Amino acid sequence: MTATKTMTEVRAVADAIRLHDRFVVTTHENPDGDALGSLLATTIALRSLGKDAVMYISGDTPLPGEYGFLDLSDLERTPPDDLGERVLLAVDCASERRI
């Protein structure tokens, strides 16, 4: 990937965040520490910008216990009712099929 293409993609993400107010933030299946940390940090950042952000991970597999110190108390395990009205922001996820 070229630097120009990377910057274009970064700008596109920044524009989407700037232009929209409602997000659903997710990560890959069976999340590990970096996925959960990225999920939480992104949600906190969006909320600090005044955005409405929902954390969502599909399925009911328990989260790894060693990450219990992360405040994931408002993590949703079912899609929000207004999912179609939110921008999907997937973090720490290399493949669309792993969401």
C-alpha cells in the first residue's frame, strides 16, 4: 500500500467520524486484549467528541477473564435496534468475515 493511498484512507475515516454522529464499534470474533482495548479506546474517543457510540461484539462467548479490569459494562452482545442508522466502525479486525 502506498503512502498516498494510506493517507486517503485515513482521511476517509476521519471524514466519516466528523460527518456522522452515531456509531456502532465492533471488533473481531473471540476478541483478545488488543481487540478489547481498541474497542474501548475508540468508543471513549468517539464519546469525547460528543458522538453516540455503542460497543458491540456478536455471540455469547465469554470475554477473557484477564481483561476484566477494562470497563466494558455497556458492551452490547446483540445488535442495537437502530443498527441500520449507525456507522459501523470495526477495529483490530483484518477481515470482514471475522466481525
